[in-house]
Amino acid sequence: MKKYLLTTILMTVMTLCGGVVKAQNYVVVDSEKIFKSIESYNAAVKELESQGEAYQKQIDEAFDQLEQEYNAYQNAKAGYTATQRQNAERKILNREEEITKFQEQVFGDEGTMMKLREEKLKPIQDRVFKLIDEYAVKNGYGLVLDVASNPTVLYYSPAMDKTQEIIKIVNNN
């Protein structure tokens, strides 16, 4: 959403300022290509995916077991007293709540996977963004646009794309 808003604002400024913005020196990069060119980034992503799959398997197994418990309860509830039914239902609901809570602790916005992602990827991202900043300053670029996953960029000249130059810099540092 932030990229979309930033791009919309940028397009509006470009339209309103016409010649002034055209006088600015700018380039485009594809951060996705840059990150994919970094072995440590790819290894970290692979590790995160593997860990995420392991957690997801654990959660899926817990929900499968819960479903089996629920089905067993459904088959046996006719023979239960009202108190036994309430206890069994409460046990099933509590177990479902525990699993859902665990799922949130792992995959939530502040969960284990988000923390791992930040721990593994943020240093690499910070390094790349710092190198892009340094490259822009060194070469006198006033604006660097990231075209990765940005549906609002309709066209840019290949001459403006400096992704490969950034990849060389990143891989040499």
C-alpha cells in the first residue's frame, strides 16, 4: 500500500512539475533481482521457508488430531450425560483455541516467523539499501525507483535500469 501511495504521489508530482522533474537524474532498480542474486539471502529465504513448513506441518497435525477428537466426540455424545457433553465440548474448544493461539504466535505479525525473517533478512536488506544509497549519491541520482512488484510503473527505459550495476556492487562487497 505504501509503494502504491508513494508511486501515485510521485506520478502526480511528475505531472504537475513536468520539466522540473525531467531535469532530475533518476534510475530504476529491481530489488527482487538484486536480492535473488545474493547467495546468503537465498539461503536465508530457503531456511525460513523450511522452518515455516515445519511449523505449518505441526499446526496441520494438531488440527487433524483435533478433528479426530471432534469426530470421536460426535460418535459418542449420544451416550454422554449433559455434563460429559459440556466437558468434552469445552475440552475440544480449548484445544482449538490453543492451536489457534500457537498459530498466531508462529505466523502472526509479531510471531516467531516474523522475528526470524527480520533477524535473517533485515541485515542483508539494510546492506543492499545502503549500497543503493551510496551508488545514487556517488553517481548524482536524485531518485531511485524500485520496479519490483510495482504494477503502477507502466514503462521505463532500459537505459534507466541500473539493477545489474547494483548486483555487481552488492556481490563485490
